[in-house]
Amino acid sequence: MAVTNPTGAPPVQLALDLAAHGWHVFPLSPSNKRPLANCLDCQDNPHCADDDYDACACLPDGQWCHGVRAATTDPDRITTWWRRTPHAVPAIAAGPSGLVLIDLDTHSGQPPADPATQLLPGIPLADDQVPGGLGSIRNGIDAMHLLARVRGGPRPWPSGPKHQPVSVHTPSGGRHLWYRAPDNDLHQALSALGWQIDIKAGWSYGIAPGATTASGTYTIHGGAPHTPGRMPDWLLEEVRRVAGPKPAPAPPTVIPATPGQGNAVGYVRTVLDRGTAEIAPLTDGRKAALSALAYKVGGLLTWAGLTPTDVEDHLVHAGLASGLHHRDAHRIVHRSLTNGLNRPLPAPSDRRTA
């Protein structure tokens, strides 16, 4: 089934065509290109809104819930969504679709203050590496060509079927390059690969190829949605450098023990170690699991003679080990640890302190 973008084609048909090729689709507001808001039931249910979207009862009913995380290839759900809002803009969830989007912007504005270090972050440049000098790089498309020149690639988007992306001209004059993802370990990276170059991977998203917004149509210029190419090796190496898995954070120091605490500290340490091991492999529900662990540990602090400072780094580390961002992990830990401390747990009946 070919995917085209003729003027006036119904958005639902484009969504269904892409979904048939395994592209996970969800709707954006036609007015601002943002995911449609959660339904009222999910807005009033933080646990559902943050973590349990797979079990959300509103989604099968055609409600707007969970944004990009509700992306699907289910034709019945897609049809229901667009029946409710026929002019919604189809968007694609990159990770669930097995795709990586390289978004090349052409925004007007001031060039980097230090082109030698900021045009391609992490790659020092010299003026003589660019015909016309570094000042000739005007946008993300130019920066992508520069990256190819520096790293030895013949061009950013090869024409051969093995490496050819689904290439899309955007209404602003930019370019979207949809590549097949090598695995599920990539994440979003904004301007890290190059000036005005964004990488959309994992739970980030882009406007569907062929979609029309108030600004214009995202016109497919090359490649085939049913067989997007994979990145050439030189480009994959660069993308992994900025959007690949981050090194696991170093574990915090051992919880200090003071005379008289005895087995109490050891018990809390065991709770932390086991909880961290259970959270680390999670992708869904990890926020709720971290919250529950921090709440339990907070409830044990008074009994163990510890303070929040003694355990906070361990709990944040547990969240980071599962892939949460530091800001989210710290927020969850601080809130749940405080709640647990305000509701002390009784001494565990199967443990004895010294």
C-alpha cells in the first residue's frame, strides 16, 4: 500500500495508511500541533495519566489520553479518533514505530556565537573545513552536510534503498529524515548533533509524512514509508554519540551506620538494593515503583535512626538506573520520601535490631 499526500486527502486515510506499515499514529490539535489533552477522567487520575496508560479504559472508548504514549496501529482506534476530530493532524511516535527522526530546521536567527565549537557540538571545527568558511552554514540542512563532510559520509541522506530515509520537505523549508531505528536505546537529543538539528527517538514524535497543517504540507520527497532505510554507519555512530544510552550513574556511597543502629540500617539498605533491582528493568510503571519504594523507605527512617539525606541519593540512583531523567527521579523521591517520613511504619516484625 503506497502512502501519498495528495492535496485534500483526509487525515484519517493518511493515518490508516501509515499504521498499516507499522507507524504508530496519534492525533495532534489542528490549531497548535500539540497532542490533544487528556480526558477529564485521566486528568483527575495522576496514576493513570503518568504510568498506567496501557490499562486506561478511556482509550478504547475513543477519548484523548496520554498523548504520544497512546500512539497505535489499531485501525479501529484511529478511525474513532478522527471521527471525533476529522481535521486532527496525524503524528508519529518514533520509538514504538521503530524509527528515528532527524529534524533539520531552517529557522532564521543569529548563528552560533562560536561556530567552531557550536555548529557541531563535540566536534572542533576549523574555518578551512567549509568552502566559504564556517559563516556560510545558515541552517540545519547546511550543518548536516557539514557533519557528513567531516565524518566522511558522501551525503546525509543516501539515495540507495538500503540507506534511503523517508525524506520530507517541511512547510518552513526544513527537512525531516525518517530512518529505521537500530534498536530501542536511542532517546531525544535537541541540537546535540548539530546546530538546528534535532533527533526524535524513543517517546518523542514528529508530524506524519504527508500530513497537512495550518502552515502547509509535509511533502514526501523521497523514500518509501513501507521500507525506510537505515542510517549509514558514520551517521549511526554520531547519533549514538549524542542520543544513545548514557553510562549508568555511579552508585552512591554506603549508608552510614552509627553505634546502636545495628541491623536496622542493614534492613533499610536491603530494601533499597532489592527495590533498585526491581525498578531497573522497568519501562512502564517505573515512576509508580520508585514512588512506592521511596514511600516505604521514608516510613522506615525513624525506626532506623536515619535521615532523608542518608537515603535520598540511593533512591534517585534507583530512578536513574531505570532510565528516568534526574529531574523526574528527584521530584518523585523528594515527594514520596517526605510522605513516608510523615507516616512512620512499625518496626518490621521479622527483623531484630541490635
